Amino acid sequence: METIEFTRKELYDIVWSTTLSKLTQQYAYTNDGIKKICKQFEIPMPDSSYWSKLKFNKKFKKENLNPVFGGVDKIILTIRKEGDPINVDQTPLTIRTKEIENDPNAPLTVPDVITKPDILTIQTIQYWKTAKNNSFYTDDSKLHYPIRVEVNNRERALRFMDTFTKLLRHRGHTISKEYHHTCVLIDGIFIEIDLREASKRVPAKPPFSGTELEPIGEFIFKIGKYSREKEWRDGKIKIENLLARIVAKLEIYAEEEIKRNEIYRINKIKREEEQNRQAEITKRRNDEVEKFNNLYALSKQYNKTLLIRQYIEARKQKAIANNNLTPEKQEWINWATDKANWLDPLINKPDEILDAE
């Protein structure tokens, strides 16, 4: 959308020379939107009597603009495109609803009689015929509408769902099934839907006591589930007149779900990366501990070797000093030296007996 930039003084002059209704025709904002902008930039606005006094040349008091302002003196307004009713200060749901309502080709009117019924409408009628005398009948081979209303209200429910489905298809969406639930499918997002008839609790008919639920003819259309579910109910406005808003909500619901899924995907990747990082740290630590323990064990083994060698040398030197280095003692010295060489981690001399399994 095209925009235009004003200073506070320029916008002040405009709001005191142009009515709100004309401003909303020139710029893509509601009355409240213009007022909020003026409040944000501390620009005083005329009251309702100002324009009448101005028209009949009566005296009026014009509130001066305070030149002292703590913010940035730059205001950007969106220019309204000719014939475009969308206001940028409205909610995404309102904007999307207006987009759909202003599509000349969108099927938004629920007819008195269905012409060219959607395949799902045909399949739903066939399903009802087959299940007419069997309250436990189910058939998941063909998709049908999730309608729960009294028999005398089925025709209205079909007309609503048929138009609803055609509007969905016009918007590039469809109705599909996820598990056992009938859903609207938008950009890979399944959104559960349900059309039911409201009921009220009334005294049970004899011979029964207590209360029972009695249908009251009001329709309730629900989308989503759990904390994200949304319902529309017949009231002053029938649900037939809310088709654009319902489909707009479904599209925004899907967009939000896609964003949620993407955030979940990114967070999952981050969690997995952090888990891998922690696992790598743990592995490196464990490897380091294992290497250290091995080093410690080898050093203890080497230290034992040194003690054995010292003992062997001491025995040898004693024998020499006593002039008693007999062949038997020399044989023992050789044997002991071999065992020291077997134990020494720097030599690791093989030993037939000690190495035997």
C-alpha cells in the first residue's frame, strides 16, 4: 500500500480542516485509528460540535498544538486505494474477512435450494440414506459432513455446508479427514470442524423423571479443538451470514499453526543440537576420565615394576657382597627380571604362563 509522511504540525492542520469521515476515505484507517494516531503524537482534535460551529460561522475554540514533543516528529499514514475498504489498523481477522467479502467471485450467499451440489453434499445425503434405519452405522470409506442436527434441520445444514465447502474450494482449500475427524485442510494444516444443533435441558417426558436435552433449532459451528477451538452460534446474525468470517478465521488459524509448527521445529532442532553438544561434552569427559584412569593404572603398574627391579637388584648386590651369587640365585634373578619385564607397561614382555587364558 502507498504511504505518505507528515509532521505533527501538518497532521494537526489536516485534522482541524478535514472531517474524520473524509479522512477515513483518504487514508486506510477507522475513526478510532485516526484518533489513536493523534493521541500517540499528542495532536489535539476538534470535538463533535466544532464542525457545526464552523459550518454556521459560530465562534469556537481551537486547541493549539504543543510544539514540545518527546517523540520523533514523523507520521506515516497509509493511503486508501480507491474502492478498497480495508483499514490497516483493524485486526487481521477483520482485514481477511473484508478481503473475502469483497471478492466478487466468492460464493458467500447460502441459497434456498442447492444447485450443483458439491460431491461431499452428495456423499452426505447418501450416508444418511444408508444409515436411516441403523443408528450404529458408520462408513469411513467416503467423506461426509460432520453434521449433528435434527432430521427436520438437515436441509438447512446441508445448504450451509455446501456453500461453506464451495467457498473453501474457491479459496484454494478443501475438506479432508485426519484420523477419524472431518477437517478443513489449509496448506497442510488439518483443522477439525463440526456443525451441531444447540439444545436446552427440559423436564423429561413421562414415564421418565429428571431432565433431558431438547434441540432448539439454533446451529453452532465449531473449528479447532482444546484451547484453540472457536465457535459461532445462531443469534441476531445467523451462521449463514458469517461464512466470510469463518473462512477468514480458518485461514488465520492455519497460518498461526504453521508458525507454531515452525517455532516448534526450530526449537526441536535447537534442543537436539544442545543435547548433542551436551552428549559430546559428556563423551569427551568420559573419554578423558577413562584415559586418565588408564594413565593412573599404568603409572601404578610402572611404580610396582620399579619396586620389583629395586628388590631384584638388592638381592643381586647382597649375593655379590656375600660372594654367594650361585647359579640358582642367578636363575631366580633372571626369572624375576622376566616377570618385571612382563609387568613393565613400557616393555610388556609376553609370558606363557601369566598370559595364558
